[in-house]
Amino acid sequence: MKQTPAISIIVLNYNTSDLLGGALESIAATTGNLPVETVVIDNASTDGGFSHLAQKFEHDPRFKFVQNKKNTGLAAVNSMLETTKGKYIMTMDADARLHAHTLQLLAGFLDATPGAGAATANLLNPDGSEQRYFRRLMTPFTGFFSTVLGRAIDKYLLNLRYYKRYHYEGAELVGVTEIEQPSVTCLMLRRGAFGSYIIDPETPFYFTDVGLCKRIYERGYRIYLLPAATATHLKSTSFNKMKNKWRTREYYRSLMVYFRKHYPLHAPMMWLVLWLDRIMRYTLLYTTGREPMR
């Protein structure tokens, strides 16, 4: 009798087949006796490597491969909600490498902590240093201080107070710590904690993890970082292969979708703030050749 999986791992690929094999090998090497199912979704890649990986793992019952005809962004993972059976769902990037016991630690923590809607591994650089690849939840206040004007005020008048808070600078991670907005690079989710979809289909490319984490908190759950659960993250994303102009438009569009859904009373003000920011960034880019970081 086939054992029901404890975890359904969803790995999304878009022109990252050169990295994907390492991610799948790390899953195969670290699951141990834990029953898992892994669904690997290809988002209409053009690099030609996906089929070779599917053939390599086709005899391992823990892996299933799905090839999309269209790139639907991270929202492609939503199609797996109905077909996967795991008690927990884990999103994992093609450039992530699981370390020993990470899956067991994350699942065990969720088992023991019913108020946790999600748990994330501690992401490490290839040299073993911490990435701190997480943020606080985006609010209209935070949104303003990510603009050119807000960043200037924060830098020259407030000693980057809000930048440091948003990026958890100075926070000590000596034990299990509540983290408002980790990335979806290696994130284990409790079914039902996020609603009827994992990734908002209206924002499939930008603010995917932000919207997901916001919905988890709105449903009364919290999110935690487990320092003992680790994964290497190469930070070589397929999203960077998109055209810059398209990425800029999508960034602002997605941010406004986020504000309209979660902060509707502030949305008109944020629309004006973001348009001013866009104008200022274009002006700086074409006059000085650079723009401030967000």
C-alpha cells in the first residue's frame, strides 16, 4: 500500500535546468524515511534541459514532472493544490540545496506548533554565511520608505532606521524566530493557512511571497525561521532573465495590486506615491546612469 506523503514539495523551473538537477538531488539525498512527493513544474523553458532531468529521475516514485506550455510565473504552483496529497506543502527554488534533516525539522516544528502557518529554513550562501533573505511585511509606510524620496529621508535624517527594521538588520537569530516575510525559496506551508491559492494569480512574478505571507497572517497564523534547518541558496533566479522594462512595469503593477487588496484605504495615496517614485527613478537613471536601491 502506497504511503500518504507527509510533504508535497513543489519545484518550479524556468530556464534553470542547469541548476535544477542539484535541487532534486538534494531532495533525494535528504528525505530519509520521510514520505514525500516532489512535483517539478517547467514553465515553458527554452533551454532544453528539462526533459533530460525528467528522464534521469523518472524511475524514482518520489518525483513527478509537469511541463507547461506557457510561463505563468510562480502562480503555476497553484495547479498542484488539488493533485498533491502531502500534509504540508513546501515551495522550493531550483537554485536551492537542502541540507540533511531540514525537511524533518520543518515538518516536526509545524506538527508541534499549530499556530504556525509556515516555517522556513535558514538560507545560506555557498560559502556558508547567512543570507538573511527575509523582510518584514510590506505596509504603506514601508512602501514609502522604499521610494527615492523616502529612502533619502531615511538615509540622511533617520540613519536608515526604517531600512534596517525592514531588513531585520541587527536581529539575533539564536533560536526559532518569528519572521514576517521569508521568501518562497524553501518555505513549508500548512494547508489551509493561506487560503484557496498559494500564489496570488494577479501577481505571479512580483510580491508573490509578500502576498502569501500577508494572507497567512490575516488568517491568524504566524511564520517562523528555524536556524537549525538549513539550505544553500545560489541566488541565481530565472526571473532576472526577464527584460528590464517589463520587470519595472510589473513591479509597480504588482505592488499596487497588493496595496488595493490589503490596504484599500491607502491605495489611492500609494498610487500617487509610486507614480512619483517612478518618475524620480527614471529621471535619476537617465541623468546619472543609476538609481537608488529599493
